[in-house]
Amino acid sequence: MPTDTGGIILRLLTALAGVGLLAVTTDYSIQSGVGYGHPWARVMIAMAVVGAIGAAAFGHLWGHRKRGLAILLCFVLIVIEATAFVTTAERVVTQRDAQQSPAIAAAELRQAVSDRVAQAEARLAAIPATTERLTTAVAQKSAADKAAMDKAAERSCAQNCRLLLEAQVTAAERELVAARKELTDQRLAAQQALESARRELAALPAPKTASALSDRLGVAGWLWDLAMGAMNSIATNVGACVMIAVAAHWPRPAHIASHEAAKPARRQEDEIEDSATSQAVAPTTPRNPLVEVATLEVIESPKAMSSALVPTAPIDLVQHVDDFAFETIKPKARGSITLVQAHRAYVNWCEARGIAPVEPGDFAETLGKLIKGAGLKVRQTDGGPVICGVRLETRALKAA
């Protein structure tokens, strides 16, 4: 059987890429996390090995239609991937926190200074236009001035009386000045504190966001970190396992896998098998009908059809017929061909390549063994054996 060299190479490269991606991801996770000296590092390596082998086994089992085992293995792989996802998410959050630390510290400092500015503005705005002390001092000063004027006009007010009144006026005036100075000092101190806070705020650099893209998109930081961890895990661990599974699930040659393609049609064929086989003669012992040379009596002798064709060297009969089957007999779910049609196609295939066909009996016996090995179903009818689940590729009958 011809070998699909290109497919094998691509299969190996796919598996190598998946294993390499998984190995690099595991190494990065260990070095950026616990380190190789920690016992958990060995657990991570073991999970990576199990993930790689499990992905290959899943692809193989699914390709051989062992769906129950494949689903069970898929559950194990999902648990491993969930553990890897949590580890990756933890690493992403830790790294992001380390990267965001300077920006967070700067933002907190700027917020603290902004609060000081707001507090200074509030203190300045809270200073009243007058105080109780100032109001009392103004009233006392007015009363002292009025008393001095009233008493000074009296003839009975002697020198001592006038001195006493003047002292009262002077004391009231001093209290008024002190009250006004106290209010002015409060307002000046508040203004100086506000100006100092504003200068400190202006000296700080412009705030830098700790997560620029998530802030611009309006996404919460924790949700963004979770999404980044999930995408990293899917792109690395899941991507590597999928590549390994694809490499292990590479399609088999059509002449080997044709019985798999014929299975969907077997239920319909079984329903009509009774009517198709009621006219056939059942053998007394189980035999492969393609091995019966008598069924090829309707086929013309290859020597009569191709008398001018002479083989130049002895051929490998099995390989020869296998090459013909590989090139011309293709799977088709609801298709079928008779042995006569297969032999005529074989003769045409030989003539197109300039080689002499083998004897009908040898062809039937060899093809029967190949059909039986492929697991295809053969029905016996009046017209001879019928091979189910296949079709003829007519383009392959032309000269190569």
C-alpha cells in the first residue's frame, strides 16, 4: 500500500508542536511561580505529561469510535485543565499586582493630596465673616465711646472720671483689634494651607492607570484578570492538547477505514437484505463469496481482453490488488458495487497502466481477503456478490 509520507510528516510536526508548547508553558509556570525547588513543581510536570499522553489517547480512542472511554478520559483532562487554569490565573493576578504596585502607590498619594486640598478649601470656606468675640468687642467699643461722650458733657465728671472713661474706651478698642486680628489670622492660615496643598498636588505627575485597556473598556479589574488567565490557559494548555489529539486522530487510508463509513447504511441494508438474499443460494458453510471463482464466469477472460499486455516481471499479487483497491474503491455510506463491476474496473485499470491483469480467480480470492480484512459487508445476489458501503473512483481508471 502506498505510504502517505506528507501526512506522516505533518502528523509528527503537529504532535511535536503541541508537546513543545505544553513543555514551554509548564516551564514558564514553574519558574514564574513556585520554582523547581518546590514539591509542587513535580506535580505540575506530572500533570503536563498526563495531559500530553491523555490528549493523544483521546484522539486515538475517538478515532476508533470508543466514545465511552474517550469521554471518561476527556473528563480527566478537563479536571487537569481546570487546575492549570487556576494556577495560570493566580500567576497572572500576581504578576499584574507587581506591575501595578507603583501606579497604585502613586494614585493613592495623589488621592491623599487631593483630599488635603478639599479639606483646606472646606476649612477656608467655613471661616465666618465675623466671630462672637468680634461682635462683642464692637458692641463694647460702641458702649464705651457713648459712655465717654455722655459723661464728658456732665459738669459733675471730674478729672478721675474722665480718665476712667478713656481707659474703658482704650480697653474696648484693644479688644476690637485683637478680635479682628484673630479672624484675619484664621483666614490667612487657611489660605496658606490651601495654597500649600495645591502646590503639592500640582507637583505630582499625572495619574497613570494600573490597567489601561480594561479601564478604557470599562471592565472591572478582577474580571479582566480572570479573562486574561482563561485566555492564556486556553491558548497554551488547551491548544497544546488539541494539537496532540489531532495528531493522534489522523485519518486512516480510505481502503482500511471504509468499513467505518459503511456502518451508517448497514441498518437500511439489513432491512432489505431479506428480499435481496431470498433468491440467493446460501452456502452450507460460512464462506467469503468473493473467493468463489464460479461467480466470475460472467467476466471476460483478461487474456482475451488484453492479449497484447505481458507482465515484464513477477508481481506481488496482494500488493498489486491492494494498489488497485486503494486507488479505485472508495467508501460511500449507501453505495455498493458488484464483483463483476470491480473486476471490469480492475481490467481497465491494468490496461491504463500497461500491465497484464491477473487471472479472475486470483483477483477474486485476493480482493475477497482485502474486503474481509477491511470489515466490509458482502451480499450474495443473482448477479453475484455485491460489496456494500463503497463506490468506484472512475478517475483512477485513467492512465497514471
